[in-house]
Amino acid sequence: MNSNPKAAGGETFTAGKQCVAIVLAAGRGTRMNSDIPKQYLPVKGKPVLYYALKAFQDSFIDRIILVTSGDDVEYCKKNIVEHFNFHKVSDVVAGGKERYHSVQEGLKAAAECDYIFIHDGARPFVTEEILQRAYACVSKYDACVVGMPVKDTIKIADEDGFADSTPKRDYVWMIQTPQVFSEKLIRDAYKTLMEKEEDILRRGIRITDDAMVVETFTDRKVKLTEGSYENIKITTPEDLQVAESFLARIFNEV
């Protein structure tokens, strides 16, 4: 039986609701300076992707769609899904050239559900608590993203690399995943994106996350909800060292 999040009165948040996670693992990780894609690099003896999938496997999420590169589909089926017995992974599908193409392929495989959680497979430290907060948020607002307020002062640079403005830090968040949406909202937003893709590319607009798709192609505002400062994305060799440190502490606490 799934570990469903509980409301304050004890009732189950997800009663009667189908939640699907799309976990993205199609990136090549050029900034890692490694021949091995970052999501497969070992941390404490297991690939980075393992920890992200395990978080969803052990949660209230009903099904997982794993999106990887076309060359890695069979590898993931055998060496990740089957090897670690991730039985909630119902599909392993090939992604596309850009992140939004991979999300679109995940949406095609998701079938009917109520809410869709879109997560970067290179974020191994998503937790049950984060997922619960995201579910509570999306059930109220239809669109939410996980993130955290920034700790540092942020500067907006001009074209020449000079400081142009300083946004008020109280209103600046660093955005993480999962990003969670009602099924119809995210499908409609992506449908419009794909229809207008040529125009978007011609105008030099770069789609960087799912919230941007919803913000650009619907009239729905996206609510921010708290993630964790430890919910990092593994991007550079330094991030692997941080991940090792986090896991060492977690293992010591168990």
C-alpha cells in the first residue's frame, strides 16, 4: 500500500487521486567533464538516478515514467529499474533534443491521471516531506514548483557584464524540482508550446523549466512551495562531493 501523505486531521491527501512522476534522465551532463552521464555516476555505490527513483518508489506516487536518452533505454530497464526492483516504473521512454522535448515524451506515456510531478533525475535528495508539501500545494493551486529563498544577494547584469540592478532578496527563489501540475494544465501548456515551437526558437526564447511553459502559455500563476537546500542538482564534480557528504551524514543517522 502506498505511503500517502496525511492531512492535519488524519485523512489521506491523495485519496482517489492518481499521481504520476516523470523523472528526467536524458541529459549528457557536459559540465561534469565525464564520459558517463551524471545521472549514472556512482554515489556511495549507487547511481545518482537510483536515489531520485527510490524517493518516488517509496512515496505515495502511483506510477513513474523514466525518460532517458534513446541509447540508454535498455540499459535503464535492466540495470536500474529491474536491478533495483523499481516496480512503480511503468515505462522507460526515449527523450528528445531539449528538456522540454523529453517532458513531452514523458507526458505521452503518462496516460490519464490527476497530477503530474516532473523531476530531474540528477536531484537525488528529494524527500517524502518535499513531495507531501508539493502535493498539498498543487491540490490547491493546480501549479506549483519546489524551491528555496536565495541566501545570497542577486545581481542582474547588463550585456557588458556590469551590475545593472539588484532585486529584493525577499522575493528571489532558486527553483528546484519536482514541479507539479494538474494533468490538463500541463498537457495543454505543452501542446501549445509544441505548436509554437518554431516561433519560440526564432525569437530566441529558451525554455528552461516546466513552470515557464505554464507561465508562458496559460493564464495560470505558479505557486512556490518550500523544498530543501539539500535538494541539489548534480551538475559539476563539486556537487558529487557534496552529495557524498550528505549521504554519509544520512547513513550515520540511520
